[in-house]
Amino acid sequence: MSRRNVYIFQSVYYTVTGIWPLVSIDSFMAVTGPKTDVWLVKMVGSLVLVNGLTLAWMAFEDRSDDALPLFFAASNTLAFTAIDVAYTRRRRIRPVYFGDAIVQLAVLAALALTR
């Protein structure tokens, strides 16, 4: 798998997960649990969407060999994994977020295995 393909996968994953709370907050909370600050969930969704679109742009500009896209992609996975694991372990968020952590770590591993 090429790094460009990893960026494309990650961009689709982030775009879908970012749009979800913006389009249907009720279904999002049905899966991820109730939230007290819906505006914050929508803000994070918007930022995740922007990250997904940025990764798509970098992939389609074929900047796969540049350090910036690699840093951007990897740092996103690490940030999401840290939050997913820390707050799931504290039982502040539902275990479904462990699933997200697994996806994030798989993306990180794929990035590490590409050149």
C-alpha cells in the first residue's frame, strides 16, 4: 500500500466521522453516548472534517513524499488515540471509542510501513 492510499483512507474516514455529528447529532449520540455540550461535538466534528479534507488535498496533490503530510497524518492519529484510550479507560466515553483507537493505530502502522 502506498502512503498516498493511506492518506486517502484516512481522509475518507475523517471526512465521514467529521460530517456525522453535523448531519445527525441524534444518531451520533446514540452510538457514542449522550453529550452535554452539543456545540462542542459539532465543533470537533467540523475540525475533523477539515483535517479529512486537508489529507485529501495532500493525497491528490501527490505530496506523499513530503514530511508535512506525514507529520499531519501521524499526529492526528496519535491525538485521537490518546483521547480515545485515556477517556475510555476513565469511563468518560463509551467503549466504542476503543474501536476508533484501533483504526487510528492501524493507520499509524500503515504510515510507518510505507515510504
